[in-house]
Amino acid sequence: MTHPTASDFWEALRDSAPVMFGYIPLGMAFGVLFQSLGYHWLFAPLAGVIIYAGSAQFMSVGLLATGVSYTEAFIATLLLNSRHVFYGLSVLNRYPKQGLARWYLIFGLTDETYSLITAKPPEFSKNSRYFVYLTGLNHSYWVIGCGLGASLQSFFAFDSRGFEFALVALFLVLLIEQVRTMKERWVIVFAVCASILAYVLIPNQFLLAAIGLCLIVVIVGARRGEVDG
């Protein structure tokens, strides 16, 4: 791992700015919903620290409200976050080979962090300290948002409708950045087609199906490249 420098931190702070503007309001929305269940507001930021999975945390609000079993909650969370397995396999070679930093980076890998990491050129993988800063900053934005929403709701009841659009806007910004840095635009076209096909055939699990189709194409393409090379 390279030695930490101030430039690494400021670059991570600059790159994570779009995530901050999405995570804080979205985390606030989660905090408001979570605190409405009657728990102490401190449990909302604690969930952000320990769980750190936006979609799973929002789902947990409904699970807690309906009183499902631990087994059902575990299965639902596993299925919802199983897409991160595909993300992780594609960035492991960019992470440190060992140490606490590697485990934290694996734990802190979210959709948005993955998008920012893969937007960097392959040679940037040597600077693993940047990845630690980036992951930590994104994590802190989410925890701050969860804490703000829960604490404010505990003192001032307010309407949080529309907060969830922050996630959609964030994904669009990150997608634009990805398209700008990609050299092979056909991947985007195929991903869109795979998503549409998966939604038509398997609407309940179309995300996993679409990721699976894309993964198969990437593996086949990589093997053909090795053979041709």
C-alpha cells in the first residue's frame, strides 16, 4: 500500500461529492422512517455503521414493522444484496492483498463506491489508500444522514416525501460518469437490453438475472480475448 498523502484524501473527497449529496438526504429519509417505529434515534446511525446497505436498511423498516422471523430477514437481505458478490469479484485485484484495509473495503463496497472505483484507470489500483479514503467518506455520509434524519424526526415531525428520489438522481450522475470514461460503449447497450429482457422474463428477480447475463458475456469475451491473444 502506498503512503497516505493529502492529495489522496482531497481527490477522494472531490470524487465522493456526488455521493454525499445523495447519501445524506437518502440517509435522512431512512432515519425518519426508522425512528417512526419507536426506537431510540441513535439506533439509526448505528444501523448505518454496522449494516451500511441502503436498500437493505429500508427493507428492514418494513420487516421490523411486520415482525418477521430472523430467518426470513436473513434470506431477504441475502437475496437483496447478492449483487455485491459480482461487484466484489471484479474489484478484488484493485484492493490490498491482506490487512484490515482489505476487509473494510470489502465491507464498504456499495453500488456508488463501486461505480467510482471502476471509473478509475486500472493503473490507479496501486493507490489503495485512495480507495480507503473514498470508502470511508461515503460511509460517513450515510451515517451522518441516518443520524440527522432520526434525530430531527425525534424533535420535529416533518414530511419526507420525495427524499427517495435522491438515490435515482445519484445513480444517473454516476452512470453519466461511467459512460464518459468507458471505451467500449457496446457494454452499456447490452446492459440495457439485458435489463429489459430480464424484467420481461423474471420481473421479481430481474436485477440478478440481468447481472448474470452481463457476467456471462464479460467472461466469454475475456476468454475469447485470451485465445485471440
